[in-house]
Amino acid sequence: MVIIPYIKPEVIQEAKRVDLLTYLQSCEPQELIQVSGGTYCTREHDSLRISNGRWCWFSRGIGGRSALDYLIKVRGIPFTDAVAHIVGKTAAIPSVFMPKSVKQEPKKLLLPKANGNASQVITYLVKRRGIDRELVDYCISTGRIYESFPHHNAVFVGRDKHGVAKSATLRGIGSDLKSNAKGSDMRYSFSLTANAYNDAVNVFESAIDLLSFATLQKLNGKNPQHSNLLSIAGVFQSRKHLPPALKQYLLDYEHIKKVILRLDNDEPGRCTAEAIMAALSTEYDLADSPPPVGKDYNDTLLSRSSG
């Protein structure tokens, strides 16, 4: 006999109140792509449009309003799991469509509990992703990376210029999970700051791409600790606004004069690179350096390792 977990009606109603745009902006910003104005699509499904508090997946002829509908109809997540997932991640997040008069409390970062060791994350990053072991050990020893408990996800911590943890991006090592810890301030994303003067910053979509590039630097005889490396945690297409992490980085490190974009070699990555270059064209020296092999810099690293 299959036992169906009981969920209180008020918990279900709480989950139903979370619209899809709010959910993606707060928990999976790397999946959100701005098409125009207030219209968005997802990185995985470019025919899925989000606008005016509703979403529609045109290629499949389905749609809805809530994030719950999306997780069930698009992601195929069982109802009870979807409810628990939404409530657990967005309980304190106000809706994008909440009246502006409602006062929003300052975000408080809730980091996932750390596992006793990081053995599974080390194996994932070093063996499966090809990232340099010394680099991984450095990030773990400095609190930039750790393994969560009990799910054993890789957690990439973003800190402000004073070293205070402000965000955390979770990456499943045995699943497709990509999400942010509740309360994450995505103006501060995973980064490595040069230990010597360097007036350029290298910009990546993900922490794994950043670490892959740093590994390639080591393989080429360069010291990655001499470079400024920043992940913007996904794509952000707007010709009027910069990705929050890049905007904050340039505010915090005023000596930066050059921005090197190393975003993915696909349509969202190329569009984001063009948008950033348009926004910064009059203020900074700019370079667009997509991965030479594959979609991203991890593809480039793995191709070199296999070759």
C-alpha cells in the first residue's frame, strides 16, 4: 500500500500563492531570461513565457500562474514534493506582484547545514568536472565551498568584500538541482579575488565555469590567484541593467578597468555578453572571450583532459 504524506491545507495554500517569476528570481535566477520588458522565458525552455503573473509553455499548450503548477506540469515533480520544495525555499520571500506598500524585511542568509566532510563534493569537482584538487582544497579551506547535509549538494558561497557570506548557490552532485539558499543576496556571488593588483575581472555564468578556467590557467603555467574571477550565477539579459553581482563587484572594486566576459557559447550566453558590453561600453575596456571548445569553460577543460 502506498502511503501519501499528509500536507495541511494552509501549507498547500501557501505554496499556491508563490508565482513562478518570484520563485525563479529568488531560487533559480540562473534559469530566468528576460525576453523584453516584463516578459521572461526559462533557460531550459525558450518557448515558455512568463508575463503579468502567469506563465504559458506554448510548445506544449499548457500554462498556469503558480510555481507549484510549473514544478508539477513542467518539471514533473509529484504534488507533495513540489509543495514541500516551494514552502521550504520561499517561505519568507514576498511575491513580485505584492503591493509595493508592503514593507520587505532585510534578507537573512540561511546556509544549508554542512556535512562532516566534503569527500563527495571533492570527488564530483575533481573527478567528474576535472577541476584542480589544490584549487578545490583552497576553496574548501577558506569556506567558499562545502558539502551540505543531509543531501550532499555542493554549496558555493558568495561573500562581500569584507568576507561576510551573503549568498549560497547549491548544485546537486547526483541530481539536476540548481538553486540558491533562502535569503541569498545575489549581488554577492561566488568569486576569487586576486592576491595582487590586477585591474581586470573575468566574468563567468557559474562557479564551476570559474573554477574550470582557473584550472586551465594552472595547466598553462599561470597562477589563478593573480586573477579576479567572478560568477554572476546565470544569465541576465538587459541593456539597461547589469547582472547584480557584476554591478556590485564594480562598485566594490573601483580599480577595475577591464571586464573580460567568459560566458557560455550558446544563445543565452551570447545575448548576455552583448547586453553587458552595451551597458559598459563607455566606462570600461571590454573583451568577449567565450570558451574556445564546447558550450562552457568546463567543456573546454574536459576536452583538454580527454585529449
